[in-house]
Amino acid sequence: MTEKKIIVAIDNSCETQAVDILNNLSPELCMVKIGSVVYNSLGRDFIELTHKKGFQIFLDLKFHDIPNTVKESILGIKSLPIQMLTIHTSGGLNMMKAAMEAVKGTNIKVFGVTALTSLSNDDVKYIFQRDVSDQVNAMLDLAEQAGIDGVVCSPHELQLVKARDCFLSVIPGIRLLQSEDDQSRVMTPSQAIELGADYLVIGRPITGAQDISSALENIHQSIDA
């Protein structure tokens, strides 16, 4: 698996728009994240199209259910040309182990979501009755026991992940500048790379740009310098 630090998130339910974004990306510079918006709207055909264009694929469906259901769900998609998939670490130890059993014999890496980047510290305290750092550390404990390949976390909790020295890291919440949207814990690409991020998930700063290919190239140069 060729390492590419940028994963471009395509989150369009309109096929024309999604394909247009894909046509303006380079498989030499990025992977593509296909989440529930695209998967539920355009299905496996879009995954196959993305693969045919030479892109490595991060399937971000965030499986979260009882262990057997997660295992069977992953068994149902593991034949797809994907390199990475996501589960929720809050599904528990047995669920994560079931996910790892499901990908056995493949090259698919399993990444566990620790705490959604849309959640503020107050949100996390209300839901989990502890602050973000404590919640992420608790999820990392479980993820380490389960032996999953990596985790998805905010750039602000990246140092907690790097301290474990046993996970790859996928970092969403990447913004070029401070922005007002639905992400609460954000950081610029170069800052996240300096902190040791392995992969950066970047959506709107690239897909919403007037010149998508130039936006991707500029970000690639900024982190590859």
C-alpha cells in the first residue's frame, strides 16, 4: 500500500458532482474517502469507479453494532477494492475484535473512531461524563487490546495516540484557516503533520475549492516540503 498522507473526502449524494470531484483529483497525490453519504447514494459502483481511476480507498462507514453484526457487515464488503475501513471504538472490545476477524486474510486496515471531531469538550462531557482526553485515552486502551491497525481522532488528541506508538493515525478536522462549520476541534495540514499524523482527511478545503486540482496540489506541497 503506497503511503499518501492526504485522503480527500467526497461527500456528495449527486453523482455528477461526485464524479466531477473525482476527475479533478490525482491518485498520485491522494487517497479518496467514501463515507455514508456517497455509499448510500451511489453505492458500490462509485467505489469501483474510484478504484478504476487508480485511487486507494478509505471506506468510512463507521460500523457500530453488536459484534456479530459488525463482523457480518464487514464480511459483506471486504471483497471491495478498499484499503481502509472504520469502526467506532465505543462499540467495545469484542466488537473491535470481531472487525479484525472479518478482515483476516486481506490487506484491509481497520481504524477506530475515538471521538467525533464535531463534538466539543462540553459535548463529550455530557455524553460520556468525562473530558475529551479521558474519553480518547479510554478508547485507545480498548483499541490497543483489540489490536486494530489505527485510530481516527482530532488533531488535538494526536499526541495521545503517538504516545502509544502502536497505531496509525487518521486525522479529520483539517482546515486551511479557522472556519465556521460543523467541526469543533480543527488544525491546519502542516500543523497536524508536524505532530505526527499519518493521514489527513480533507474535504471542503479541496472539494469546495474553485480549482480542486490546484487546491490538492497546494496542500500536498505544504506538507511535503
